[in-house]
Amino acid sequence: MLRPPFARPRRARDEAEKPFWISFSDLMTALMVLFLVAMAVALMGVTQGLRKIEDTRKHREETIQSCIADIDQIAQKPEFKGVKVRGQTIDFGPLAEFRKNGNDLSPERMAFLRSFVPQVLEVARHPNCQKWLKRFVVEGFASQEGSYLYNLNLSLARSQRVLCVLLDASAHNAPSQSDRQLIRQLFLVGGSSFNAAILDNPEKSRRVELRLEFKELRQDCRAGDTACQSDTPPPIPWDEDVKCPLAGQ
């Protein structure tokens, strides 16, 4: 059977189509290589980000432990016998206990607070500690004698009394103005009523403790992201406030 003169043999057509398929396969190979390179770069970025977060987490934990260890060294001084550091809490022990139904402190205990707290503030001013320290919470406590709400108010009055003592500029051993300014910026007060009372020792339940709170590590932060920067507390106008309530009120 004769082929039409214009018909091309199948083999010839196959040979003509080969350059197209070769070019197409080269293109797909190049795209795959680009895809793999992009995936490798992205994976490296994620790995570096995770490593940076882990390094920051480790640095935060080491810094916190170092800050607490420095405070513990202060607590070991002979003049501060009775002060104990438990975790992130400073237990003043008998040096900051209150009388029954009272929120006043003896002159000796006021002198202790005005001597001890400024030394703690020196630790807080260290650049490493300052980076992660969020606040100090003065926590007041009460015994189980009396109602819950009465002791809630009493425990809060006791923690407030500590700040009144520290911020009293008229005292002969008052902390410096820079210390008092820092106290106003970092210190908060709280009252726990008798929720943390020492059941077998009411006297030791009438106390205050100082708790350190540190900033958490935000894992959604990226380098250079201003939203991830530590919140700077707003400036507090300075005044010599003498309106602190009298003890017992």
C-alpha cells in the first residue's frame, strides 16, 4: 500500500517531538530543584528561629536563677537572720510579722525593711535582671482568727503598710529618692486573707512576703519586631506623698 506523499513516517514524528519533551523535563527538573532549595532555606530559617527561642529561654532561666541567687546572698547576711528565699518568694520571717488584728510595725522591723529592700533593688537594677524582672508583689497574710473579709482587708493593710514604711521620706533611714522611685514603679500590693495561714502557728501567719514576678518568653516574637519589646511602664509623676493611712486605720 502506497503512503501519501505528504505523510511523514511515525518515527520521524517521534524524533521531531523529542526536543519538546526534553525541554519540558528539564523545566520540571529545574522547578523541582528550586522548590527543594526554597524548602531548605525555609527549614534553615525555622531551625534558626527555634534555636534562637531556645537560647533565649535558656538565658532567661539562667538570669532568673542568678538574680534569685544574688538576693539569697543578701538574705544570708547576719543582720538579716530569719529571711529565707523560697523559689521566687522572699520570706521575711519574724522580721516582718504583725501583732494580732494590727497592721503596724515596730521600729526595728521598719528599720529592717528600709535596710533590706534597697539592697534587693540593687540586684533589680542589674541589666540582666532588669531585662526579665516584671514586678515585686508585697503579699500580706493573716491568721484564721476572724472572718474571711475582715482578714482580707487586714492582710491588704499589712502589705500597704510595708510600702508606707519604704516610701516615708521623713524617716531618718529612709531609702534614697531613686530607690523610692523604683519602688513606686515595680512594687504592687496584695492580700491573701488566711488562705495561706500557718495553721499551727497564728503568729507566723500575720506576716508579709515579697514575691518576684518575671516576664514570660513570647514565642511569637521575631527579630526586630517592636511588638515583642518589653513593655516599658509609664513614667510616674514624682511627689512626696504623705497621705499614707496611719497604722491601725
